[in-house]
Amino acid sequence: MEVAVQAKPANKYPEIARYTCYRAFLRDFFDYKKSLRSGFSYRQFASLVGLKSPNYLQLVIQEKRNLTETTGRRLAEALKLNAKEVNYFEALIRLQNAENDEDRVKAQKNIHACLKKLLAQFVQEDARDILSKWYHLLVREMTLLNDFEPSGEYISKRMSGIINPDEAERSLKFLLNAGYLKNNSGKYEQCDPVLDTGIDIFNHDVMQEYHAQTLKVWSQNIEKLGYKNQELGLLNIPIPKEKLGELQEKIRQFQDEIIAWSQNQKDCNEIVQLGTYLMHFENKK
């Protein structure tokens, strides 16, 4: 049986993004309401949503009934979920109601896409400084490591000395000042789980320079990092020109899947950088 991604703190409104099972979310929402008012019942829960059957939601939570997408949307809106949260809630229902492997695969891909949209904070053009150095985003993710230390020496060492301690210190200071990290009583936390540059938010030159920096560093350190710390693959694919957009969409779906998968990982003690690149050698005829 599926369980919540992360246990909710006591007496705190449950965040749908932390759940992989809609029943677990509903159970914790009910417990939350009951912690505020001990007399809160499943009858009142059903009434809150506008359902006629007083024990319907109790049966859903107990896995004796399934939510339909229509009822699920009504329920999500009654619980004051925003549009992106409603879409994710519906996606969880769709996965639970899938009747075959094909439907389950489609539903899982939809969940990944919805979760990315739910978690992502798009990097706006006035915040392009975070892309000025190839390692700023990498340093930001490093704060999730279970042994993270907010020092240039630690960051430099974890990055195999590719940046020096002074560069690492400046990067950490920038992330704090720009609002991408916060210092919570000595514990560094990300202000948003996912950053996304979106599509066409930045002009081509900005993104090209950022990725050129990254690829240059990779090429300079490919031997230093060693074969055990790399997964190198290059596909050369003949393709009809009209299928190029479809291939690009498949790459974006793969990225969404990896991002959603990474959100569920706990006790992280290693950091990796994964790039996805497509180079189109266009026929100029």
C-alpha cells in the first residue's frame, strides 16, 4: 500500500505535494481537522465537501471505495487546494483507478508532470544571476546532503576541488542574499524545492552561455572524476524533421520524471549533475 512521502508535523495542514497516495492525504487532513476540533467527524467531513453519504470518505480512506475524478475535483476544491494542487490530486486518483499497465504508465507520467509544476518556482529573467556561474544551482542542491557544512572548504572538497573555497563561499553568500536559501538557526534550507528556467523565459544567449560553462567544466574534468563517477552515453539518431518536436517533448518528460523521483529521496549523501542535450544538425537545403 502506498504511504505519504513524508510524515506531517503534528497539527499542521498537510501539503498535498508530500504525498504519493491521495488516501493518505485525506486521512491526514481528517486528523488535522480533528486535532483542531475533537468533535470533528466523518459525517462533518462529508458535509464539508457536500457529499450525501456520511461515511463515504471514511470508506475511501479505508480503501473500501475509490474516488472518481469528478468527485475528486469537487473534494479538492472544497479543501481549498489551488489549481496546481487540484491537478496533482486528480493525477493521484487517476493512477489509483488505472485498470491496466498502459493506463498506469500514462498516469505515472502525468503525476511526474503535475508534481514538477506544483513544486517548481520559475526563475524569472531578473534573477538570471543564478545562471551566471555553472555551479550556483549545484551548490544549492548540495545543502540537501545529510552531512552538509556551510563552508567553502566543505563545498570545494565535495566538488572535487573543481571550484576553490573562496568561489564556494561567494556562491553560498549569493544564494542566501538572493533568497534561494535561508539560514534557519544554523540549518540551511532551500526556499523552494524545484527551480525551473521554463521555456523561452531566458533568451538563447543566456542559456547557451550557462550550458557552455557546464560542458567546458565537464570536459576539463572528465578524467579527474574517473569512470566510476560518470555515466557517459551519446545517441546519434536519424529522425524525420517533423518528429523533432516529439523527441524534444520526450526529453522534457524524462526530466520531469527524474525531478519527481528525486523529490522522494531521503538521507542523501552524494551529489550528481545530470545534463540532457540535443544537438540538431539541421539540413540547410
